[in-house]
Amino acid sequence: MPLHIEVITPERRVYEDDVDMVIAPGSEGYLGILPHHAPLLTALGPGEFRVKKGGSEEVLAVFGGFMDVREGRVTVLTEAAEHVEEIDVRRAQEARDRARAALEAAAPMSAEDIQRAQAALQRALVRIRVSERRHRRRGE
Ligand code: ATP
């Protein structure tokens, strides 16, 4: 029995397929999900979402949200998700530098702005890390 997986953001369905296994960035650490996994509802942290199917692996970056596992279905609802191939590394580097500059600037920032910049920095760092890992793997 395969595992049916859907990854959905407010903008689009990023991924949908029948797969063998999912490794998801749970808020408390990475979780492996096989078919027949017990029902589970968990928050996701930002990180690498790996999908294994017939000896190949797909990698997505996901940014928070929730994962629902039940009866052979995995549904991920997340603010943003990208296939590793879709990640624009230069854009992520620019977002990282912008967020760091805002956080390091002498100008006072509201708590809300600090939180926003920290979240943007975290998203950018995940994008850069996920895409670097893929290039390392490819180089093997
Ligand atoms: P930026 O400041 O570059 O817009 P962001 O972290 O603010 O980055 P998000 O709010 O996380 O962007 O995402 C907005 C949309 O842009 C989402 O659809 C997301 O998938 C996409 N996106 C953001 N950054 C990248 C990237 N580096 N490569 C590909 N898609 C991206």
C-alpha cells in the first residue's frame, strides 16, 4: 500500500503523489512516515521534506504549517513550499542579507519587525541549506 501525499500552500498544490516514505521536519525533530503509520497531527518546523519513491528521492523545503497523517494519506498545509529544483538561491541569499542588515541596523525596530526579519532570515537559511545539500549530493 503506498502513501498518498499532498503538499498544499495558499497559492498552489506543490506536490501530490503515491510514495513509499516521507521524512518530515516535525517541530520536535524529523519524523519518518511509512504506510500504516498511526494517525498523527503535528506542527512542522521549517526544513527539508524528503519523499522516497522506488529508490529515488525528492526534496522539498517547507516552512512551518501542519502535517496530518491518517489512513495512508499525508496532507501538509504550509505557508510556503518549494521543490529543491525551484529554489532560487540568489533570491534566498538576497533575502538573507536583507534580513541580517535589518536586524543589525542601528535604527530601532518594533518587536513585530524583529520577528518578521527573524522569520525571513530563517526561511532564507533553510532555502540555502536545502539547495546546497542537493548540490553536494549531486556531486557525489
Ligand atoms: P523574498 O523576500 O525573496 O520574497 P520570502 O521568504 O519573503 O522571500 P515567502 O514569503 O516565504 O518569501 O514566499 C513567497 C513566495 O515566494 C512563495 O510562493 C515561495 O514559495 C516563493 N519563494 C520565496 N523565496 C523563494 C526562493 N528563493 N526561490 C523560490 N521561490 C521562493
